[in-house]
Amino acid sequence: MSDDSSLHDKIQTAAFREMALDVLSSALDYADSPATMSSRVVEQIRALTGARTVILLQCVSPEQDKGYRIVGLDPQRRRELAESADVNRLAELAHSLESSVLWLPASNDSESAKILTRLGCGSSIATPLRVGSARIGCLLLLDLPEDEHGIPQVVETLNMLSTVIALVFRTAILHETQETTIAQRTHELANVNASLRTKIEERKRAEQEREDLIAKLEAQNAELERFTYTVSHDLKSPLITINGYVGMLRQDLAKGDSGAVENCLERISNAASKMSQLLKDVLELSRVGRLVNPPEDVSLAELAREAIELVGGQVKKKGVQVKISPDLPVVFGDRVRLLEVLQNLIDNAVKYMGEQSRPRVEIDLRRDGNTTICYVRDNGIGIESQYHEKIFDLFEQLDPKAEGTGIGLSLVKRIVEVHGGRIWVESAGAGSGSTFCFNLPLYTPSDTSGTANQLTANR
């Protein structure tokens, strides 16, 4: 009979150890995830031992050998024990020992026995988990079945498994920590890269703005040089005239020739008037862009009618028929300066009408894709292609006998450029009329999308 009992015990022991190896296999299978490994170990040890509650704790600070947190707990008592200080204290008591220990709640007046009584637990086992001298955690089996033969076997098996479980548990913790560190470093690197990209883009924008500013300054310096040369050249002409006639005036006075004296005085007066007008026009040109009027909504149709009234004398004198489209748009800009643009273009159209028997000026609009093109068109003398750029230069006049100083189109160009646009002329040549075109990207206050209303006007 004793032989049969011994054989039975051996079979039970073999089965128990096989189940213990399953626990170890599960721990190894989930070695990259502490949470998953903890849940699997707790579940299988509970099934293996029959303990009512199995708790796996992790040492919060292995270096200082203190503090634990629950990482594995069967669901039935999770809410009751998750925040229990008694559980943490049991882990600390377990680590004062070298191996698994069996605690009996009613056996003595020890601290562990009192804690088990408070928790309402019977026989329990605590197994410290160490790797070398470092604390990794603790395995608590609370309220084991009362089996005097089975409990020693559980203690023996846990002693056998504890070191391996501790190693696997530490590996899982290190793996998770490493993964967290890698994720944090990856996130930090992504932020650094994004910051570097932003700085590079900002630097590129700054460099582009610098290049644009340099190009703009170079263009302005070149324009200033041309302006200075032209002004000095054109102002010199009336001075030479005045100086010449002053010499002649002295001679005529010495001779007592009153008729010649009067002629010289008239020519000197005309030259002085011309110089005064030149200086006035140059001053007006210099003010464009520096002295600006508050921007406002401007109806181009009303502005065109006002410009026609300002040059009404010439229009009536030459019998020019003027047509203004009611569909001209409303724009937002410097009304006074825009009036100067239309006034100068219409004045030029009338001035250079030539001997046209049926003179006509048309102010209308057309569409070119998303661009609104307004135009002031005449059927006058036209302009040859080689002069299409030159006519916008300061003091340039195709007809030297024409009235004015030749600054009108330069003023128009300057106003258009200050508004951010450009101006050009279209003409097939002599006798075919002329069309002056300018483009103004104007913004309205209600245009929250920032989209420019492209205004292109033609003469």
C-alpha cells in the first residue's frame, strides 16, 4: 500500500512540476511585456496552487531596496487589495528572508500573521524575487488550500522558479523601459528635426528677403542715378537759355534796343517758368510713395467721370467722344493717386489724338482668366514698338512740341508700382491708336482670405 502511495505522490509531483514549467514557459513567452507576463504568471500560479489570491509586485526602486507596486493581481480581489498598504508591507517582510516562506495567520503574534488576519486570509506564501542582491519584486500567494502535503511542494517549486521568474521579469522591465526610452528619444528627435526644419526654412526666407531687398535697393539706386542724371540734364537746359538771354539782354540794353530787350525778358521768363514747372513735377514725383492718402473704396467709373471733367476743356475743344463703362469695378486704394493715373492717361489720349476726324476714348473692362482688365483706349497717332519702354522714362516726350514736361507717364508708373503693380503700353504703331495697361493687386478690408483682386487698367 505504501508503494502505491509513493507512486501516487511521485505522479502528483511530476504533474505539479510540469505545470510549474508551463508557468515558466508563459513567463518566457511574454518576456517583452511586464504587464502581460505578470497577468499570465498570476493566472497560472493561481491555477497551479489553488491560492485564492495571487499578487505579483514590482520593486519601485531596486537600487534603494524599497517601495513596491502591484503589477499582477487576479481580478476577483483587485479593487480590495490594489491600494492596500498591508500588501506592500508583506512584500517588504518577504524580502527580509532568503527564500519562500509559509505564513500561518493564527500561529503566532508576528506582524505577518496580524496582516493576514486583517486581510481575512489563511495560510499564505511569500516568495522574494531577486537577481543577485537586487530586489526585483515579490510573489504573494494568499489563502492557500489547507493541504499539509501540497503546501511544502508549492514552497519547493516556487523556490525553484523564483530566480528564473525574477530574471525574466527584470528583462521584461528593461525591455519596456528601453522601448519607452526609444519612443521618447524618437519623439525628441522628431521635435528637434521639426525645429531644425523650421529654422532652416526661416533662414531661407530671411536670405530670400535679403536677396530681394538687395535687388530692390540696386534697382532703386539705378533708378536714382537715372533720375539724377535726367533731372540735372533737363534743368540745365532752361538755365543755359536764361544765361544766354541775360548776355543778349546786356547788349540790347547797351544799344538801347527796347524791342530786343522785351523779347529777351519774355524768353527768360518762359525759361524760368519751365524750370519752375520741372521742379514742381519732380517734387510731385518724389512724393509718390512717401506721402499717401488713407485708402478707401474707389469706384473706377466715378473716378473716370471725375478725370474727364478735369480735362474737359481739351475734350470739348477736340470734339473727343468718351465712353465710360458702368461695369468698372470698385477698388480699395489711394483715391487721389488713382485719380492722377486716370487723369494723366486720358490727358495723353486726348493730347496725342492727332488729326483724327472722329476722335474717341473708351474706358471699359475685359476679363483675362481671373484677372479684371480695365482699359482707356484711344484711336490716336499710336506708338512705335521701339518707344514702348522709353515713354515711361522721366521727361520723355515723343513730340518735343507737345505741352508739358514729359513727367506724366513717369508719375503714372511710379503710382502703379507703389500700389504693387506694373504698367505697359500696347500699340501696333503709327495711326493705330494706343492702349496703356497697368496692373494693381488691390486688397479690400473684407477680403479675409487674403486673395488679391487683380486690377489691370489700360489706356
